Amino acid sequence: MKKVFATLTVLAMLTFGSAAMMAQEAAAPAEEAAVENVEEAAPAVEEVAEAPAEEAGGLVALHKTLKTKFIEGGAGFMALTLVTLVFGLALCIERIIYLSLSKTNTKQLLADVEAALKEGGIEKALEVCRNTRGPVASIFYQGLSRYDEGIDVVEKTVASYGGVQLGLLEKNLSWITLFIAIAPSLGFLGTIIGMIEAFDKIQQVGDISATVVAGGIKVALLTTLLGLIIAVVLQLFYNYILSLVEGLVNEMEDSSISLLDLVVEYDKAQKK
């Protein structure tokens, strides 16, 4: 029996030893592959780390370039031209916010007014208009409040108050057009001053030097470029604001006609 147990023990040791050696041999290529993958991934990580650094460097270089061009164009005129951009954008943002808040779901408002007229009459409809925001609801309120004076008066009130609301929608648009015109004008003014300075330097030197002429023309072109860019940006905002105004005006006109139809039907129902 002892020999049998000894033989089994030796066989078990040989079996486990060979299995361990096979496991080590199988793990060795895996470790080598893992090392190779790490080595291959290292440059990729370095490239990813270098990418944000390159982007940051590009932004810094762009900032330095813009700052240099701003100073070369003449800080006085360049800053004055930028002021037009600041005020123009402030007015554009104010108009966009105001017009966005002035939008009303006219279909829902008309449905609510019609239901209010059927349930509680003019007073109920006035309450609906009072609790609704926007120029359309204001026009409805002014028109319905004159119902006791007759349908003709309601129609005239709606038309008159529609003009008042249109004026509120177009408020400050003239100032935006002013800044659109002023920005390139200031740029051209800087151009003329730059050319004059260039000719003054030529006169002082007593000879036409390419360096002197190029410096003056460069200043002139930078101020003109800034003025034109500002004018283009403000013009885009201005056209967008005009599209918003036109949309609101169309809604006011269509809904006013629908309101008059509702008032006429209500008046006929009251006379029956």
C-alpha cells in the first residue's frame, strides 16, 4: 500500500508540476502582449495629452495676434469702434428677449376667449386676456373693453392699439441701424487718418519708403476691417429681429380679424 500511495503521490506531483509549467508558458505571451500594448498605448496617451496643450497654445497665439493687431490699428479708434459693437449687441439682445417673451399661442388664446364669451360674456373674456402675456392679448383686451360702444368702435380700437403695439415691437431698432452705420464709418475715418499719418512720415523722411507707406496703410486697413466686421455682425442680428417682428405682426393681424368675428357672433347671439 505504501508503494501505491508513493506512486500516486509522485504522479500527482508530476501532473501539477506540468500544469503549472503549462500555465506559466501560457501566461508569458499574455504578459508580453500586455507589455507591448502598454508600450503602444503610451505614445497615444502622450498624443492625447499633447492635443489639449496644442489647442491651448493655439488659443494663446490667437489672443496675442488679435491683441497685436488691435494695438497696431490704433487703440483709440479700435476701442471706439468696439464700443459700437458692445452697445449694438446689447440692444439686439434686449430686443430678442423682449420679442421672444411677446410670443403668444394665438390659437389657444382665441379658443379661450371664445369659450369665455359663451360661458361668462365679455367680463370673462376680459379676464382671460388680462391673465395672458403678449401684444395679442393686450389688443384683445383693449378691443373687448370697448364692446359696449359698438362693433365699429371695437374694430377701430383694435386697429389703433395694434399700431401702438407695433411701435413697442420696433423700439430701439433705429439705434441698432445707427450703430450698423457708425461702425464702418469709424473704420473709414481711421483709414483716412492712417493714410494722412503715412504721408506725413513720407514728408518728414523726404523719400518714399516702402516701410513707411506699408505701416500707414496697414493701420488704415485694420480699422476698416474691424468696422466692417462689426457692421456685418450687427446686420445679421438686425435681420433676425426684423423676422421676429414680422412674425408677431402677422399674428396680431390674423388674430384681430378672428377676434372681430367672435365679437360679431357674440353680438348676434345677444340680440336674439
